[in-house]
Amino acid sequence: MNALIIDDNTIARTTIRHLAGKVGDIDIVAECADAIKAYELLQIKPVDLLLLDIEMPGMSGLELTHNLGDKRPVIIFITSKREYAADAFDLNVADYIIKPVTAPRFIRAIDKAREILESNSEEINVKEDEFIFIRDSNVVRRLKLDSILYAEAMGDYVKLYTPERFYAIHSTLKAVEDRLPSSRFLRVHRSYMVAVDKIDTLDGGALIVGGKPLPVADAFRAALNNRMNIL
């Protein structure tokens, strides 16, 4: 795991480098004292992980994260400020550590980053009997594809329902649809997609999935009938 340390405080960078040295699979490729230089470096030398402060002169860590866009590395914020936590997690960062950083806390954050990196590589070609990683209430969880009954869009979130419970993730239904294998999951409404093999009954304008009635929009009905292979 190649990592870049970005912090305007020399002592903080030294501390982070020391902690990273205790983790066997982290290679600190560079350190930057400000986010602008880090941005320029990342254009020519991408890394897997950013260990990033927030309050820095010129460009903040939050601004850097925005500027890097969707192709950014996994990010762990390491800061002395608690008040940016909500903004940070809205950016789907791996973790948010408050200074001073202890070794156990740092290692927990690295474990989260490692899981995300592994899930990103595996989800490119996710197989039907595999799993995805989701962020549920700032916790990264492994979720078996076979356990998902259906997904429901709720504002800025999507709820993934299993027989036992649901998981709320900060995403759009379109983004979830793009990540789940189309061979198993089908959009049936602007707010719902279902696991086809979990459909119990189709009665008029409603599906029953896991005992829950779900609406079927006319625009998706033909595709649904075709996938169900109704005799």
C-alpha cells in the first residue's frame, strides 16, 4: 500500500511516518508540507492512500479531497480538529483520527483503508457468489451478494435490505445498480431494484420480495417479465 503523508507540521509528519513503519504493508513514498504540492505530486505519482491533515495554508485537506475528484486515493484524515468530522465523512473517507495519534487507533484506520482497497479491486469483476464492501454508519462492512433482497432509494441514501436488517449507505440507486451484477439484480422502479431470485410473487403492479410489497413501474415491466421467464 503506497501512501503519502500531507501535514504542515514537521513533528506530525515524523509521528505518522513512525506509526506507518509499524505496519508491514505501508510504503511511505513521499511527504508534503502543504496540499498544493501534494496535488501536483499526485498528478504524476498516484498512490493508494493519503494520510492527510485538514487545516493547512493555501489549500485545506478537505479542498484537496474535493479537487482530486472520484479517482482519488483512499483517505484517512489525521487532524487536531473534531469539527470537520461530518464534512469529512460526507466525502466517504476511510477514517478520521484526532491527534495525538496512538498506535492502536492508527492501525484500526489502516485496516479500514486496506479493506476498501481490497474491495475496490475485487468489485471490478465481482462474481455472483462473492460479496461487496459497503460503508454503513461510517463502518465498512462485507455484505454477501446472496443476502441482498432489494435496494430502496431514500433521498441521499440507499437502503440495502437483507432478511435480518437493512444497511443505509450514502449513495444513489444508479451507483448501486452499476456495482451489483446485472445477472442477479434488476431495476423495477425509480426507487427500487430487486434480486430476481428473491422474488416471491408478482401480483398486478406489485412484487413481493421477502414478504415486502414493492411497486413495479410500467417502464420496467417488460424487462421484469422477460427476466422472470414467466410460463
